[in-house]
Amino acid sequence: MAGPGGGGGGWDASRSAAGNRSPWLIVGVISIATFMEVLDTAIANVSLDHIGGSLSVSPDESTWVLTSYLVSNAIIIPISGWLSNVIGRKRYYMLSVVLFTAASFLCGISPNIQTLIIARILQGIGGGGLAPSEQSMLADTFPPAKRGQAFAAYAFVIIVAPVLGPTIGGWVTDSYSWHWIFLINVPVGALSLFLVGTFVDEPKALVEDRKALLKKGISVDWVGFLLVAIGLGSLELFLDRGERDDWFGSGFITATAIVAAVAIAFLVIWETTRKDPIVNLRLMANRNFAAVLAVMFTTGVILFGSTQLIPQMLQQVFHYTATNAGLAMTAGGIATVCAVPIVGRMVGKVDVRLLLGGALLVSAAALWHLTSLDTNASFATVAWSRAFQAVALPFLFVPITNAAYTGLKPKQTSEASSLLNVFRNLGGSVGIAMSQAVLSDRTQIHQSRLVEHLNPLAPNYPAGLSNIESVLRNAGMAAGQAQQAALGQLYQIVQRQASMMGYLDVFADLMIFTLCVAPVVFLLKTPKGGQGGAA
């Protein structure tokens, strides 16, 4: 049955998680846990050095704190729709909150790296069930005509949290200790659990669906589960560890790539021929949903790739502290906050293809603008550049999340939410991995070319070296020492310039990728954001 004001779209009011309460209360309640989870992921990135030093492990060993979370998260997200249907959506969501919160406490009190990695695996399993469940609840609670505004409010969580993460993480780590980046999740998780238990309903329609499923008998797709675990787990390992281990120069990375390719190929074949698959890949046969996944993948590449790349550039090239780099990113958060209410009003009134196409073009223009930065760029210049890029993100995330459920049956919202989050996270992993690979390769190329000019035959080399020596001698350094120190400083300048040029190349490549994906938006069937008939 269509809900009031739903405008079609296959919406069923009996599946609402709000019950007799205001649906907007549900938005606030379920956003708490995901804000905690997304923020925690971003915070952990800036605290690795402190974690490694505190636990007396190498930088490479400390990165497993991130990898272990990403792998377990990647495995659980695609099957979260099936788990939600079998366990019950509200029950599964609350179990995910409990597991994430308990695992956060274990992370905070971990005495060694082994315990921390195990706790992070559990944390990833709990965190993976949050966003798909929440998006499913929103899609079922709000009719299509109002989903745009609901997802706009929810966008504060997904988009703003990664921006605030580096700033908060740097401040907490510098002011207290890395333990508190995990321990602060405990009271937040407890609050989320209480509010969800009090205000979120398990709709009767979902209860009936679950009873029918249990009565028919649950046939667990163990083969599908193993293929998901092996395929996506190996793919995440390949993407996350590839740059550190020299990609295909490493036997381990090569093996993960082969295993991932074979397992995912078998997964596609197996799941598309099963009557009750653990991952409903047949949804991708819907042209609209397939186009949505492509744009969501691109959004993940842009959001996560740039969110990691810009603070890294500010710290390596501009020598910002982690806190100052985070503050520069905060301008993007402010721009996002200002843009979200605007896009919330536009979705449902403006053609979703125009919104998405325009957002991709603005993102490409912002990335092109970033290629104009140089090593003399001021804090304000960097902050405004980030704000220019971030203002387009809500115009990507909100319309695409809203359009994802157009043409799907109400019973498919949980499965669709799972796939949507898989592609967003996969896009983020690919964006980060490829950005780091391109950065490393281009930096080496630029450095080798610049070093070619550091010889006495180059026209500007003798004069430049002489000027540096003069400055050092005037500062009181002996002539012999000044000559050696001048050579060292000149080489540092070359390294800095090469690194900056490498970052600019990555921004240019991301711009080209964004422009190449932009035409995909015209495959969307929806004539108006948030509206349209059922398939």
C-alpha cells in the first residue's frame, strides 16, 4: 500500500520505524550511532603514530589497526541486509551498536597490538551493520516525496564526520591519549542504545516477513558467505596494504589480488543463480539502481580519497600539525553544513540527473582548482579550496541515496542499503589506494626530473647554491659546513617540490575520473528527485 503523500514509488507505510511518533525523531535517534562510527574511523587515522609508539610497534604493524577494521567491515556490510531480515532489523541494529560499543571499550584498554587488532575486528563487524540498517529505516519511514529532506539530515553524519575526525582526533590524542579516541564511544553507544530501544519501532510488516521466513525455514547460504568473506576481505587487503608492500612486487599482495578476483567472480555467478542469496546481486539488473551504485562509488572515491589526501599534503608539504591540518579541513565541514538544507529542499523538485550532474561538474572544477596550489599557498587558500570541493558533496550523497530506492520493492530496501554502502566503502578504498599509488609514482618521477637540473652545467644551479651558502655563512656557519648544508637544503627543496607536484597530479587524475563518470547520471530513470513509480 502506498503511504500518504508518497507519490508512489512502492512505499509501504506499514514498514515505518516511527510507529505513531514523528519520523524526524527517528532521523535524530539513528544518526547518533553512525556519527560515532564514521567519526571513529576518521579519528583513528590520525592517531596511528601515537598508537604505534605507545605499544612499541613499527609504523607498518600499527597500520593493521586500520586494515583489520576495514576488512571485517567490508565482509559484514554486504550480508547486513540478509542478517537484518533474519534477526529483525531493530534487533540487528541494536546488536550492532552493542558490539561496536563493547569493542570500542576493548580497544581503549588494549595492552598490546594483538588485543587491539582483535578488538578492531569486532568493532568493524559491529560498525558494518549500522549504516545499511539506518538507511533502510529511513527509506521505509519516509515516503518518496519526503525522503530527500530525511537523507539530507542524515547526510550530516556521513559527510561531516570524516571532516571533523582529523581535528577531533588530533586534539584528543595531543591533549589526552589515543585510548580516549575509543573510550569516548562508550557513553555515546550507551545513549544510542537507550534511544533506539525507546523510540524506534519494529514494524509489524517486518515482523510478519520474518515469521514467514522462519516458518519457511532459513537456508543459510554458506557458500555465498564464504565467497563474500574471502573475496571482499582479500580485495580490502589488496587495496589497503598494496602501496605499503609494493603492490605486485609482493607475493602476498599478488596472492590477495588473485584470490579476490576469483572469489568475486564465483560470488557473482553463485549469488545470481540462488533462489535465496545472502547478497541480492540481482538488484543490479535494475538500470536505475546500477547507475546509482556507479555514482555512489564515485562519491566514495572523491569523499574518502580527498579527505585523506589533503591533510596528508598539509602535513608533509606544508608541515602543518595534525590539529592545524584538521582545522583547514573544517572549512569543508562548514560548507557542507550550509549546503545540506539547500539540497534537502531541492531533492524532489529538481531533476535528480541535473543535481548529480551539476555536483559532479562542481567536484571536477574544485579538483581542477586544487591543481593550482603551490608550496606558498596560505592557510586561507587551502581552507577555501577545501570548502569549494566540499560544497558539492551533499548534492552527490543526498540525491543518490534518495534515488537508490526508486523502482525497488519495499521488501528490498535492506538489501539495497547494503549494496549501496558496499559501493560507497569500496569507492573509498579504491580512491585512497589509487591516490597513494599515483602519488608515490608521480613524486618519484618529478623528483628524478628535478634532480637532473642539480648539476654545475644547469644555468641556475651555481647561483642558487651560492645564495644558500651565503645565507648560511652570514648566520655564522663555517665555509665547508655551509657548502654541505646548502646542498642538503637544496635537495630538501627538490623533494618538497616533487611531493607537491605529485599531489597536484593526483588531483588532476581524480578530476578526469569524475568527468568520465558524470555521463552515467543520464542512465537514471527517475525524472524527478525522490519521485517516480515502482518498477
